[in-house]
Amino acid sequence: MESPRARLVFALLLSACTAPSGVDTLEQPLARPGPWDIPADTLAIGDTQHVDYTGAGPWRGPSGCGGSLLEGTAELRDWLGGAFPQITHIGGYSCRHINGDSSTMSVHATGRAMDIFIPLHGGEADNDLGDPVANWLIENAEEIGIQYIIWDRWTWGAHRSSGSKERSYGGAHPHHDHLHVELSTEAAATRTPWFSGPRTLPGRDCAALPRDGGVLEETSDCFAAYGPAAYWRSAAGGHGGSLLWTNAFESDTPSNWARWHVHVAEPGEYTVEIYADPAFSAHRAARYTVRHASVDEPLQLDLGGASGWIELGVFHFTGDGAEHVSVYDHADGPVPADQRVPADALRLTRTTRREAMGPLATPVEPIFYEAPRIEGGDPRLDDDPPPGDHDHDHDHEGRPDTLRGGCSVSPSAPASLWLLAPLALLLGRRRLARRVVRAP
């Protein structure tokens, strides 16, 4: 039972943590000190999924390796990278045997496995970033053809019997920084339903734009903003009467950033524009990335005094479900005060123009969140099922109670809040929850 002291500290933490007026926040689950804790609803869906397990066979040396990711593995890799922006990069192919068993080939060597990397937090697994990816893969395992998942010292196997698909993972590497995901032979050959059917973004109802294009407001299900709530501001103005904005700052990586997911009903060339309200558009080196046709185009745009629709360029969109436009708040050098960057409306217009990009956008180096989808797997990772894993005779290990609640703490938080942080740690909390900001 929670102690009165715990309730008091928790209440003080909540009271000290308020979002900017007009901005709704979604509190994601706390990162936990224990392993991946699969929600009951996800386990129930997972119990309806079945995918036969196909191993890699005996190790025959380098001559037996596949040479690269198979088509289905590569296609799923690219889609996941666009659908889950918390993923930093995805590795996959590695010609090797299973660590600790030189007689058995790793599934990585067949081209049917990938390693999905999630940033660590304080050297531990970031569950509020990694769990949604793993849970979504479980819930869609049969449609895609996912046969096996390892994440944060826990596993789930679609080949196992209902009620016992999850169990602990005892390999040498805890898999706290990446998910190991294996595809069936059918999925790797793109012969499962997911590869031919419509694809929707996880957790959102982002409708496809019509043939001629359309406008995506910051209030739509196709938009999400990320980062500390304290640095996002909601304001009247812009396109449709509202917008979000944040200030640019000097950093190698973004703190606050936003993404419009782009799903076109018909492939083709589209002019991409962002809407700029001059009262909230000041930064002269705003950074954007347009992902289209499996290509990331990092761009830089001068927003100083910009007004109305500003063109980023003309791009070919395929409608593969992994395309998007993102805006970031970081800059390479010193930034003057009040360098506002808006996140408002995005407009796509079908066109026959073939220019690479518009006159105001300048190509720049790739941005942190658009890390390359690297091919190579790490040969040091012990990420294949250990001997006997495919049997159904393992008991589940107990796990610690799940912690709930919390709020984000910004660098400019009041001193009283920082004084409360050690008390929270003394009560056994590992850290406070990340806050994901969504427009109302």
C-alpha cells in the first residue's frame, strides 16, 4: 500500500507540473526498473496471433549467409522508422552464428531479423519509447509475420501456445537499448497480408489525402509534437485560427520537434508548403526534414518575417505510410532571443513540376532523428532464442509492481521541484514520465 509520504510527494510533483495554457498533454507510462511489462490488452490480442517459428538452420560458415536484408525485412524496417519517430536507427543483417552456439546460424544471417534501437535513459531501457513499438508488433504479428521479439529482458513468441507467449530472456545482452525482431519466411518474402493491404499509423486515425492533396492542421490526427511541454506554446493565429510554436536554441540535437505524417491516396509529385504567421516566424535557419519515397531530405528555411504559405519544395510521395514532414528547434550556432519556430498547417498540392525543391529551402546535413537505417547488425549481441526457447515449459518470472504517474521536469523548473526529485527517488521511482505534447 502506498504510504502517506509517497502520496504527499506525488501530489506535490503533480501540482508543480503544469502544461502551457491551451495545450493538451498525453502522459506516457513511466520507464520501469523491471523488464518489458506487456499490457493485458496486448497479451490478449497476442494470444489470437500465431506465426510458425522458422530458425536459421546450422551454421555453414559465411557461404551460408544471405548477404543482406530480405525484401520484406527492409520494407518493414523503413516503415517502422517513419511510423515511430523515437527509433534512432535500425540494424539488421549480420553474417554470424548464434553467440554461445557456434553450430547454429543466427537469424540475422538470413536477412529476416532486425535490431530496432531506442535511446537509453540513464543507462537503462526507456520503456515509454520502446514499449509502444514492441506492443504494436505483438498486436499485428500475424498480419505482418512477426515470429519472435526480445525487448528489455523479456520475450514474446508468436509460435508459443496461448497464455504462455511471453517469458523472461536470459541472454548475455539485456536488450535494453534495442528490440530484436524476427520475421517469418513468408513475411521476409512480402507474402503476408500487411505488405499488400492498407497501413494505418499506430494509435492514430490519419486519413489519406485525396488525389489533389490537402491541408494537415496541427490539430489533426496526422500531427504530433514532442518534447518538454514547458517549451511548446499554443497561440491564436496562423492557419485555421491556432498554432503551436517554440524557440530555436543552439544544440546538436533537437529538444522540441513536431511531425506531420503524410499519407497520400495516390502516388505522385506534390508541392509541400508550411504556413507561417509572421508573429511566430522569426528563426532564419529553421530545420525541416521531408521523408518521401524512402528518402530523407533535410532542409533549412529562412522564416524571418515569413507570412502565408511558404514552399519547401516538390517531392514524390508514394503513399507507403511512412512518409512525413518534420520541424526541429535546434541550430548549429548561437541563436538570438525570440527566434520563434511555428508548427502550424502543412499543405500538399498535386503538381506536374519536377524541380527538386523550392527557392527558400536549402539542403543541409541529416538531423538527429533521421539517423540512417544501417544494414549491419552488431555481432556481439546475443539476440537469438537460447536453446530450448521454443519449448513451452518455462515459467514466467515475477516482475516488480508497475509505477504510475509523474511529470516532466525542464531545466528551468523551479528550485522547489528540484528539491522534490530526490524524495521521489527515495521512494523508489526511477524517473519521471516523458510528456508528449499534442495540440487540442
